[in-house]
Amino acid sequence: MSSETAPRFSTPDSFLELPGGRIATWRCGSGPDLVAVHGWPLHAATWRHLVPALSRHFTVHLLDLPGSGRTEWPGPVDFQVCADVVRAFVDGLGTRRYAMLAHDSGGAIARMACAGDDRLAAMVLGNTEIPGHHPPLIQAYVLAARLGIAGPLLRWLAKGPLRKTSLGLGPLFTDAAYIDGEFAELFLAPLEDPRVLAGQLKLLRSVDFDESDALAEVHRRIRAPVLCIWGPEDPFFPVAKARAMLPQFAGAASLVEIPRGKLFAHEDRSEEFLAHALPFLRRSMGEREGVALGLTGLPGPGPDDRRRVAAQGGAR
């Protein structure tokens, strides 16, 4: 892990005190409010490549969901608990208008949290749950969690010799080599800590496919424009089914693909993800296109950007 990255993600900017626990939060940038919700088994650090560019146009708010990262949550964890936390987090911002960025299980949680909220101005979804689609591998993980064998399995996937192969995490990335280095240190190494692992397993054990199927009704209560940014080679959430769910949303909804992208396209294809997400968010939030956007390409999260975010007390 780089010396620039580690300090940001080791200490939250603040905690949101709720009846069920303390939610770790981060904030950086200025402008309209943008809330980012991570998926499983990650935490807020998964947005680290996107934050430098996003924070030039938005006040970016990050949180660790219950069971994840630096959040302290001794009670039960499920999608509804997490959705209630996200809604409380948004309410605590005191904002009159915000955009949402979410991925994977965080995408389902964000949709549940935002449904019927007239303050929502735009939503960007990375590969995430699709009503009526129950990925067999996720079903297997849930069963393993309920049988008490998911812990050893996750630890094996995180550090075993096969973690970059088709039997491990390799199918989730365009280039399996991305798994090593910072990603492994931020998200896989912590699973060796029994407390961290126990927190992540709470959500996995609670997965209810009836909830994901009910997202079809949730979509009818989301009137803000929605952009789905999909890695079409994702083994969990097929792009054809993602396109088929677009008419369910009450507002305008569209989908773009990142060629060769997989489940974690926002991680290992972050510049391409930003090339779609940032213009959409700026248009939806009423910001004029201009020089800051850059018509010949988006700036990546380079060292200068990372230092600037760190100086602002930004995301991990």
C-alpha cells in the first residue's frame, strides 16, 4: 500500500452515531453532494481511484456500511439495515439535492435507501443485483455462510495460491494481476482479522433473494435519471439482464458497457468508468460542461490528485 493511500483509509474523518452503532465516514471536495456506497466484501476505499476526479465537481461523501471497514456495528446486518443507515447518512448531510454512486450489493442497498426520495437527482450503478436473477455462485456463498464454512473459504480465496485463477478471484477482474498489491492489502489482508471477517459474514448470511426480486418495485419509486455502467464479462450479473431491467425505473435509465470489464470495473477500469459517470453526473446535477471536464479525456487519479484529496481530509 502506498504511503499516500494508507493514512487516508486508516482513520475516518468522522463517525455518524446511530442507535445500532458508529458509522465511519469521509468527505472531500466541494460542490453538489454525491454519496458513494460500496459493495461486499469491500469498504469505502474501493472508490479511491474515482474520488480525485469526482471531488473537483462534487462534495463526495463516503461511508463504511455496517459490518465493513472502520464502522462499529455490533448488531445484525442485512440489506434493510444497511439501507436504513444510508438513508440516515443522507438525512444527516442536511442536503436538499444529491446524487448517488453505488456498486454490487451497495447498488441494491442504495436503491432501497433512495426509493421515493425526491432529493435524489441522479444515480450511477455499477454491476449490481438484478430482479429475478439469482447468481448460482452467490447462492453457494450464502449457503456456505449459513453452514459456517464461508470464513475458511474467504480466507483461502483471499490469500491462497489460486486466488488469481478461475477458481479464485480471477474472473472478477479484467487483469487478474490487479488483485495483488493495493487491492489485496486494502480488502483481502484484513479478512485475516476474525473481527473483520465476522462483520463481512453478517451480510452474506442475511442475503435474501426475495429482497433482490423486490427491487423491481423499488425501481418504480426512483424518478431520478439512472446510468448503469456495466462490465459485460461479469460472471455474476449478466449485462443482457441488466438492460432488461431498465424499463422498470420510473425515470430515464440507460446502460453503457466497459469493454472487457467485469464485476470490479470501477476498480481496474476506473478511468473508463469515470469517462461515463462524470459527464452524466455533471449533466444531471445541472453543471455546465467545460474545461474542467476535459473534452479529450478524463484525468486519472495521479499523485497530485491523491495529495490534494489527502490535504482536504478526503476519502481513505
